[in-house]
Amino acid sequence: MPRMIVDCGIYRHGRRTDGPADFSDALEEVRAEGDSFVWIGLYEPTEEEFGLVTSEFGLHPLAVEDALNAHQRPKLEVYDDSVFMVLKPVLYDHDRDVVTTGELMLFLGDSFVVTVRHGEGSPLKEVRQRLEQDPEVLRHGPTAVLYAVSDAVVDHYTEVAAELQIDLDELEAEVFAPLGEDTRSTAARIYNFKRQVVEFRRATWPLTEPLNRLTSAGLPFVNDKSRPFFRDVSDHLTRANESVEGLDRLLSDILSAHLAQMGVQQNDDMRKISAWAAMAAVPTMIAGIYGMNFQRMPELREPWGYPAVLALMAGLVVWLHRMFKRRGWL
């Protein structure tokens, strides 16, 4: 078995069974039997490696190109011999506060499913194990695989949104912490968090249209009886999108509040600087006047003149200090 093939299973009446190792023979056999299909899982195949699967299953070259190059938006394409769907699983690293997205492509055709995975975060292993333990679901064929994979990916969106909400609550508490705490890196953290939400949004929002198409009738290779199940997945995606939208709005509000808070702090600092500068200017002005060395100046030859001027300076500074204090400048 080529190294890029993670798993290859033949399913008859909802149960995994042994069968021909050759793709073409296996596909021919399950099509002849009915109520059977082949499910092949691939991981980051090269063009040469994927060429064997492409020729055996008759996959459309445009879909194959998308599956090989990755970096696709979530979408659903219908071709003559298959349906091609792109999903973007999401992972959230709590330690680094980073959202990473993988890519998951599914080819559905007559009695076969081919899944192609790029990156991490794919639920395929867990989905396959869960389906193999539930033959009643798996016996519905490739449609059951498409539903289970879509449902697992969208459910994880909801989990990631909840995790982001927890971290956002912590960031919000930091922004509105009492003044005096270190907030120099807060704006950078908010901006970085917003970038992660944008990355998350790129995975969730484009998936709305493909799921809506799956809830409608007439799609080839998709069982019409599965429409209520895809509507349920679509409802979960709507909730995830609403959570993402709420996170984005709240982040914008938090950033605006933080910038306003910093502006208020800067104004307060400027008032304090101005107040201290005013108190320093008064004795400087008086000392400057008496330092002009004119011959006739008030109280210049009086023995109490020097302490009187010092007392005047101190009195004016104390008066200014009390006035600024009362007005909240100090």
C-alpha cells in the first residue's frame, strides 16, 4: 500500500470486510454487489502518488488539482462522476493563542469515498472508528461518511469558539484591570487575537453555501433522505458563525475601549505634568525677577526680604498644589 494511503476499507451492509487489495477490483466488486462501497483515506499525496487513485476512480482533473494544491476555500463542486467537497478543520493552541487550519477534501462517487487530508486537526480517524461501530449509519454508504465528517468538523468549530470565548474573557479582564498594571502589550495581544478570529472565520463562513446545497434535493451521489441531517449540521454551523461574529465584534469593542482608556491615561499624565510644571514655574519666575540685578528692587535691602520671598514662593506652590489636587490633576 502506498505510504500516502492512511487507510483503505471495503464496507458491505455497513460493516468493514476484507476484499481485493487492488482499487479497481475492489470498486468493481462493490458496485456489482450493491449496498457496498470503498473508502480510501489519503494524507498529503503527491501528484504521482495521487495519479493511481485518480485513474482508478475517474476523478475530475480540476478537483484533483484542488486536492493536491490545497489552500482552498470550503466549497462543494459537482462533476459527472463525483461530488467534491472541501472542509477546513480548525485547531486552537492555548499556549500560543494561535488558530491553525488544515484542509480536508472528500470525493463521493458511485460506491466510493476518497478523503484527502492536508495539515493537522482532521477528525477522520475518530469518524471512521465511530462509523465502524454503528453499521446502521454506515450502511447508507458514502453519504453517511460525508455527513459524519461534516458534522465532526462543524462540531469542533463550536468547541474552538467556546475556547476562544474563554481566552477573550481573560483578555477583557486584563484590558479593564485597575490602572497602574502593565498594559503595554495589551494592544498587540488584542490585534493578534483578532487575527486568529479572522483565520477561524475563513474556515467557517464559506462553508455555509455548500451545506445549504447539501440540504436541497437533486445532488448526485447524495441520498435525499440525508437532507434533515445536513440541515442539523447547517444549524450547528450557523451557531458557530454567530459565535465567530460575536467574538469579532467584541474584540473590536475591546480594542476601541483599550485605546480610549490609553487616551484617558495619557490625558491624565499630561495634566499631572502640566500641574508640576506650573508649580515649578512660579518660584522660577520670582527667582528670575530677583536675579535681574537692578539696583532698586522691593525689599532688596531689608533683612527680612530674602525669607519673605522664599515664604511667598512656598505659599504659592502650596496653593497651586491644593488647587490642582482639588481638581483631580494630581
